[in-house]
Amino acid sequence: MGMIAPAIPKSWYLPSKPHKFCPGCGHGIVLKALGETIDELGIQDQVVFGCDIGCSLLSWNFFACDSTQTHHGRTTPVMVGIKRSRPELITIGYMGDGGGYSIGSQHLLNSAVRNEKVTLILVNNTNYGMTGGQMAPTTLPGQKTETSPFGRDVDLTGYPTRGPEFIAELTPDSAYVARATVSKYKQLRRFLRNALRNQMEGNGFSFVEVLSTCPTNWRTNAQQTWHFLEEEMEQYFPIGEIKTPFGKGDK
Amino acid sequence: MPKIFEANKKAFITGNEAVAWAALAAGAEIMFGYPITPQNEVMHYWTRLAPEYGKGFLQTEDELSAGFTVCGAVQSGKKAFTATAGPGNVLMQEPFGMAEAMRLPLFAVIQQRGGPSSGTVVYSQQEVTLTTFGGNGEGHRIVYSTATHQEIFDYTIKGFNAAWKYRFPTFLLGDGYQAKMREPLEMYNPEERGIEMVKTYPLVGLEGKIGEDREPQHLCNIYSLEEELYEVVMKFAAEHEAISPELVEYEEKECEDAEIIILSHGVVSRAADDAVKILRAQGIKAGYFRPITLRPFPQKQLREAINRRPARKLLIAESAYGQLDRLTKQEIYGETVAIENLFMPGVGIIDYDIINKVKSIL
């Protein structure tokens, strides 16, 4: 018996596969869930996918959807510019925690306040992966990175950013705000579906943070990686729908 | 495109208002902006005109966002623009750089104010270097420096067309004086002057089913290999150089027998024009040369003007400390004409400033 080929989303762009993310990286899982969601909603031809700088950059030709790559932190305003000009398009901004919560935080915050009808997906792996593992806004207290080599000192650098929580405070009820994790795939799919539906229905701002893995910079083996994601990260960053126009939130 | 003006419309308005009307006449569809003096009234007038003509506007959180939302809008095929000044122009160099890298038809109006830093909100010509060569690139841009409200109107229309035709980011470089003062001009529908507006088209959000009718678009501004980027930049450079002859614009007066040529741009050229007339009346053979395009620069035409008599001296007059001077020297390298200067950073220059300078150096 031959090998069973893995199911590949129709909206994936095959010439760019296999993808270039590190082994064990969570981006592939997020992008698979996003691809399946795009397929399920039948929106491949309406999507404009925009990616940031950082590891998320490697998704610039990931989908067989019109895609554009921006600058570090600037994916949000580019998506806003497209959506404001062509409301019939479905704009998906894809970024990391550095791009969204640090250098692009003013764009994230203000687009949330304005309830822009865009969907933003932010992958939280607690560090700047592409540039070599520096401390991020999401780095956990005590976590070692290249710029916090003795562990993050919260007295000096503050506590990790809880993005969805602050965005939920800034947005009206028509916004969708959730935190997912690559360790709960079906839930991730559901949250992404809701985040896209919310834009398609013209309700408002849609934001999903996804907890993800970075074994390369965490310097962890498979078991340690999964432990850090499921135990340490989830403890600080609770999973669930924080704000949803689609009935009761899923905690 | 709907007619904006019933007939040619004579008006007595500020330069900022002229920008808003010209953008409307040029078929601009959406403006993104952030408040900064002295460009604010571009937004003020646009937001009053927008609902009547079905146009869009967004006041963004900062100039980075204003520039990048314009980048997104033009990628989706809409005629979009912004306006800024001073520190706002500094912040916008990041999106302007992306527009350069991705060949986006971005159009921006720059109303120069004093610098460095917050400087003044009033006036200067200190954003020449920034607007022509800002960013971490090679200045593959188109920059029109206007001197009158009629030109603000004309070159806003022309600027949109240049951006969409050549797909290099295009700038109208004005200043606080031009932004705020009122003067007469004639406004018109471009089509009635035989000006055809260049059709816009999207780079993303295209028609058709992906995989059946068309391939997906994948736009990028970053490359893995040195050689890939090299190819891209060399291609841009070649294209920019190739279109330069049809883009350059300039004004030349009385250079045939001029002993001294006064070189200036923008609103200062009006003082230079007056100064030349007065100097001529006094028997001094002065000439006038004004680049209208600062990028690309009319270097061939300036060399010709210098070498006609040839002129003994070139006086560069500007409301900056040598920004036009540096630009000119790099463009006319090799000419032996003596170059003198009148640098008045951040303040206005009147005819007598130029006349006194000319008399002191002849």
C-alpha cells in the first residue's frame, strides 16, 4: 500500500510547497487551518492576504489568493487601505507578536477602535523568530531570549502583552476577538471561521491571536516545545473567544 | 467620469483648497491623511467635497498609516492620495519607500515647513532632499515643484497621471506660503483641456477565478538574494532614466546673453523672476532658470542654458541651506561655471535679497 497523501487545502499555492518554516514551527498549522477555512467559506477569489515582516513573511506566496507583503508592523494599515477602497474584498492581515503588539501596535489599536472591517491573525510565539530570537512583547516572565539572556525581568521590561484582552476593551460588540492555539486545531478552525464570517457579514473588526511554537529559538525538543505551549503559555494567555457577535463565547 | 466644473471656473482660493479641487477633477477616489500644518486644509476641503462626489476619506492614526493605507488603496486599483509636511514627510518616507519598491502609483502633496525637527509650521524649501531622495533607496520618484496656484492645480492633475502611467511614487512639492495664501487661478475638467486621465487598475483583488481564469498575484518587496534585488533596482534605474527626457520640465528666461543665471525652484522662483526683470532694467545681464521637476532634474537643459553665452556665474537661491545647491551640483558635475549661493533656510526670499546678492558678487 502506498502512502496516503495529506489533504492539501485548495487555496494553498502548490508551487511554494513544501513551505520554508522551521521544523516544529506552528505557522504551518495556522496556515493550514486558514487555508481550510478559506476553502470552506468559498472565498479564495475574494481574499487579499497581506503578510508582515518576520517569520510571517514566509507566507507571502503561501496561498493561491491575491497576496501582498508589507513592512514590519504595517500590514494593518495596508489591509485597511484595501478594505476601505474595495469593501467587497476580504482582507486578511497576517503578522507576528512583534509586528502586531510592538512596532505596529498603534495601527492595531487604532484600527480596532475604528472597528475596521478587516480580519487580522497574529501568531504569538513569545519571541522575534526571524531576527534570531529576541525578547518580544509576549515573552513570558523569566523566559530567556537573545535580548533577555538571564530571563525576562518584569521590573525592567514589564509583563507580557495580552493582546486580545486589550483589543476586546477597545472594540464595540460587533467585533470578534479570540485567542486560539495550534494545539487545539478544531477550535482554531472555528475561531478563524468566525473571524472571517464577521468580516464577510460586515460586522466589524476581527482579531485572532494564535499561540504557536518556536522550537528553533526556544531551543526545545518536541516534548519540551509542546509543554511550553500547552502549560506555560496557556497559563498566561487564556484560550477562548473573548468577544463574539455569534452568541455565547467559547471559553 | 462626472464633470466637476460646469465651465472653466475662475477662483480666488488657497493652495490647499486648489489641491482638493484638483484631486477631485483628476478623479481621485479616496484620501488618507493625518493633521499637520501647513497641509491641513487639503483634508478640510476634501472632507467637505467628498460626500457630494461619493469620495472616501480616512483620518489615520499617524503618517505611517496614512502612507500605508494609500499603498493598500492603490494596490486595490483606486486612485488614492495623501498630503503632509515636515516631520510627517519624515514618517511617510517608510511607505514612500514601499511604493518605490513595489512600483505603486502613490501621489502625495508635500507642503514644506521649517526644519529640522518640528522647526516651524510656516514655510521652507528644506524638504527637497527628503522628497527627492528620502528612504533607503535610490530616489526613483517623480517630484514637481510648483510656484503658483495655477500650477498646483495643473500639476496635481499631472501628478496623478504620472504616478499611474509610470508607477513611480509622485510628489507635488509645495510649501507653507503656497498652501496658505490665496491667489487667482482657473480650474477645469482635465478632459476639456484634452488631458486624458490614465486608467487605474488593481494589482490585487483581480477579476476572475484563480486557477481557471488567472494565476494569483503575489506582490513582495523583499528578496532572498543580493542578485535578485540587484536585478530589480537596476531595472527601476533604467526605467527611471529612460522616462526622464519626457518627464523633465523647466522654465528658462533671458539666459541667451546672461552673465549670471539665477537658479531657484518653487515659490522662490517668483522672486527670481522679479529680480531678473529689475536687474535687466538696471543693465545687468541676468538670466532665470527654474527646474519644475526636481526629480528627474532638467540637467541637460540647465547645462545648455549655462553654456549659451556662456554664463560666468550661477546663483542658487533657496529657502534651505543648500539642498537645491547639492542636487544641482551632482546633476551638472563637470561644468566650470562659478556657483554662488543665497541660502535662507526656513525664511522667504524676495527680489531684493537676490538683487543685493547679485550686485555683491558681480
